[in-house]
Amino acid sequence: MKPAKNLLNIIVSIVACLFFIQANAQDLQADNMLLFQRESGGWSKQFKGKAFSYDVDFTAEQKSDIAIEAKKDDANIDNGSTAKEIRYLAGAYKKFNNLKYLAALENGVRYLLKAQYKNGGWPQYYPNKSLYRGQVTFNDNAIINTLGILQDVALKQNDLELVNTALIEPSSNAVNKGIDCILKTQIKVDGKLTAWCQQYDENTLKPAKARAYELPSISSFESVKITEFLMEQPKPSREIKEAITAAVEWLKAVKLEGYKVIDVDAPGTKKGKDRQVVADNTSTIWARYYEIGTNKPFFCDRDGIVKYSIQEIGYERRNGYAWYGVWATKLLEKEYPSWVKKNAHS
């Protein structure tokens, strides 16, 4: 019996060791996210004014600087900020069962709930809403990323079923308000629904200007993601269906067939290449910005002066912004037909 008892002791010791490792396991990126989280509960996309990676073993001196920055009020939802951290921490918590990760991501969800306007929109930054940061911001999918998080909390899915159940109802309410804001901000031209602008005045919900080259417009890139989000709704209302159909019809109407964007060699320039639009009868693209009322694609330098050809703006902006893309291709060819089939009798 003694060998069996020794074997049992060994097994117990191994299990205890594994439990200790699991309980104390750490994830470098998740741990760094804890350091960078603002007191408001959100995260900033920058460290010392620049984009950064969480996959870095920061020095003691850098961690001291991070602690100082964490006291700032510059949390935001720009470029995936805050949504990215919440999703990563959810995965890390499921893997390591570290309660600090869970607490941080729940604070992130509470941040998103606090930041929502009464009209259902979200500012790009909160609580610091200076300049254009306070606008209702669809730009770069800021609001759609936020709604995606809250919808997953509300529906208890995609790793966010683990959050405190007290967050479910407010998240569901926030999603409903967000959808209402989306429906209110869909641009009408001559009484006909089209699609959406990148950003809106937080008080009037009128299309608004952000950076000098981001003028009021109908934006295809953001409109695609907004439409896809609406199509994800499990029981779409008549208003949601009308919004989806109108946006798809607009995207079909403004597609630019027979063109593609290429980079050509440009010796002596900063990047050594230059962006051009060339003929290609196999390609379809969309402009980022369309003029409200005419649907004419337009472009801007940092002076904010509208041009109707990408070749009319300077080298820096021509090569430094996503003026064209194939953003609506998958939506029109696969996603929308599938959605129509699914909702044909609902």
C-alpha cells in the first residue's frame, strides 16, 4: 500500500502545483493593459503621444511613466481603443482565471456605458471631449466597435458572457439607444435615405467636420460597418430593415466600376512611391467621401479645400489616407443577399 500512497501524494502535489501556476499565471499583454487603464475605466491609444504595443516588457522607469499617463482623462474609442483591451482581457481571463483581468474589463464596459450620450451616440474621447473629440463618432468604426462589445455583453456571447450580470440590462439598453442614434443619423437626400457621415454634432446630430480633411460627407467605409452591424440584429424592426436596404442601394449607386488604386514608383519622394487611380475593367472600388446631394467623390489636403480628383491634392495626403477601398464588396456580394434570404418572411 505504501507505493500507492506515495503515488497518490505525488499526484496531489502535481495538481496543487498546477493550480498554483494557473492561479498566478500572467499574460504580458494583459498585465500591461492593467497598467495603462485610465481611472475612467477606458484606455488611450497612445503612450507619450505615439501608438504603442502591449507586447513589451516595460522597464521600471517606463512603468513609472505609464502610471503618470494613466491618470490622464484621455481614454477613447478611436482606432479600436478600449474595445480591443476589453476583448483581449476577456480571453486572458478565460485562460488564466486572473480576477484582475475580469475586474479591468468590467470597468472598461462601465466606461463605455458612462460615455454614451443621451441621444445614443458616443464621443470619440471621454471624459476629455475638447475639439472634435466630443462629436458622435462613427469614424474608423469607433461607435460600431463599442456597440459590438455591449451587444456581446447583452447577449452573453463571444467571451463576454463572463461579466457581471448586473451589466447585461444597461448594456442592452445602450445598444437600443445606439441603434436609435444610427437610424436618426442616416442621411436623407431629397427625402430618400442614403448612408452615414463619419461624425455628427453631438447636440444637433447634423453631419460635422473633424480634422481639416474630414469634412461632412457620406462615407462608404463607415457606412459598410454600420450596415453590417444592423444586419446582425436578431429581430430587426421595420426601421432597421429600411435603413439596411437604403444603405445597400446607396452603396450600389456610388460604386466606381472599372478602376483600381495602385502604388507606382516615385523616386525622390518621401515614400519612394505614389498612389494613382488607374483603369481596370475587373475592379470595383468606393471612394471614402461622397458629397452630400451630388454623390461626387471628393478629396482634401490639410487646408480643407475640396478637390474632385485625388491627383489634385498634395503628395502627403494622397499617400497618407485611405481615400479609396473595396470596402463594400463582401457586403454586397455575400452578406446582404444572405441577410435578405434569412429575413424574407420575418
